[in-house]
Amino acid sequence: MLVLSQGVRAQKLDYTLGEWLGDQFSVNAEPFFHQILLQSGHQLLTGNGKHGRIAMNFSGSVSVDFDDNTLMNKTGFLPFYSGLYRVSSNLWLGGLVSGFMAGEDVIILSGYAAELIPGSDSEDSKPWSIEVSRRNLEGADDFSFKTVSVALSRRINFGKALLHYGIGSAFYNANIHVAPLGDGNKFKKRMEGQANTFSGGVEYPFGGLISGLKVSLSGQSASVVLSLGTVIN
């Protein structure tokens, strides 16, 4: 909760990269992109996937680098809205969207996802599910950012609560184009990276809503997500 409270206080995002220009740019910027990858990449489906036709969610996430927690002052608190539609008994399709300010930049985060839940619709079944998603972050003056991710997870009923855990792998592609340097030229570079994650969380219904808390861990970063959603029949 300390990590989350620090992140909420640091809501003013800073997506400028000029401070890292130089021969060690890739080394210095990689943890920043790794944090954004975790922060924007959690699974979208609310509930156990066996009920309802539409799932909607409003979420907010913060992330921290284990070696440099000052990066939280750049990545801040990231809000977004997601929705999924159940097109068949075991397939959900949908996406997410968000708009926010990072300094003077207007950032748009968008993406789409498919979640497959094979197996029986029985209440006693505890199937594994797989989500494949693609996400884009655009609007920053210094870079654009695209991700592709695959996540394997399992949901288990625990009284009224729904527990879930899983593993995932996400890949990013960042095109860097930092504002002109003293000679009038732009610093341009392309960076690619990957993060393997372990995640766990809990959802709890109250009234017609579902509150959620999720934590994702990689070798160098962690993200915490709070969500409030609903499932509509």
C-alpha cells in the first residue's frame, strides 16, 4: 500500500527522455519502458468469465523499479477504462482506452484483447484462461510505444471473493525521437524489450459492482492495479 500511496501522490506524469541522452541512453531508458510495459499490461476481464455478456472496468495502476524508485515520479498513476464482450461461451473480445496528460503532452493509450476460457461452464470447474492483447501509447513528444502480450491465468472462488494468479510474457517496441539537440538534429533510436511476469490478485463483489486488486511482478519491476467494474447480462 505504501507503493500505491506514493504513486497516487505522483500523478503528474513525465514522459520526457532528454535527461538520458548520451552513449548510455538504452541502459538508462530501459527501466522506464519496462515500468510502462507492466503498468499498462494487466489482464482486462472482470469476474470468472462464465457469466454475463459485457464486462466493464475502470482501473488505475502504479509501478516501481526495484533499483530506482524515483522512476515513479515519471510513470505516475495511469488510469484507463476497458470493456469486453462475450461473443461465445468461452471467448471474450474487447479493448481499453485512456487519455491523460504527461507534462504538456496529451497521451492516448488504446488497445484490444481476446480472452479464451476453454473447458466447462460448470461452477466447479477452475479452468486456465489465456489472453492475447495489443496496446499502443501515443502522444508523447519523445517516443511512441507498442506492446504485444500473452497471459495465462487461473481463477478460483474463495467464498464471495475470486482469487486469480498466472504468468505472462510481454514485448515492447519503442520508437524514440527526442526533441532537437543543439545542432538541430533529433536523437532517433528504436528499442525493444521483454518482461516475463507473475501476477496474483483478488476481486470482491458488492452490490452490482466488483472491486479488484492485482499485483504483477517481473525480475526488475512491480505494478499494482486497483479496479472497479461490473458484469452485465
